[in-house]
Amino acid sequence: MKKTAAAAVLMFVFAGFSLAADAKAGAAAYDKSCKGCHGATGAGNPAIAKMLSTTIPELGSAEVQGKSDGDLAKVITDGKGKMKGIKTLSSSPEEVVAFLRTMKK
């Protein structure tokens, strides 16, 4: 029983390190490919929104955070509305999604 509990704790610890690494890699990709339009905090760049005559949803909002990881990854790669898809990320879309999850309000 003690071995099972210890194994479960280690699994959660290592999963946490893995998730942190994914979010860190996603942050670098976000900075390179997304920050220009979505801003450093995910609140959106008002100048870009005005230029495109659109609104940019706040990435930490309940609306965005309520989407599944798969839906967010699809928006990143395929685009949505006036947002073009990002085909050349420096990390995977899933890592960018892990970073977006850190913006939750």
C-alpha cells in the first residue's frame, strides 16, 4: 500500500514538472508568434484590433478558458475569423495551450 501511494505521489510530481516544461516552451512560442496581436498578458493589442476592425478576446477570460484544449489548438493552427492560423510554431500547439491555461483569471 505504501509503495502504491508513493508511486502515485511521484507520478503527480513528475506530471507537474512535465506540465511546467510544456507551458514554458509554449510561452516562448507565444512570445514569438502570438504576443504581437494578443499582447503580453493575453488582453489583446488594441491597435491591432482597431486596424483589423475586430475584437480580440482576452485569453484569460472564461469564454476562452472554457474551450477545450483541442479547440484552442485548432484555433492556433487553423485560425478563426480574422486571425490567421500559425503553421510554424517554435513548439507544439499543445504547449502554447498549456501556456494559455496559465493566463486564467
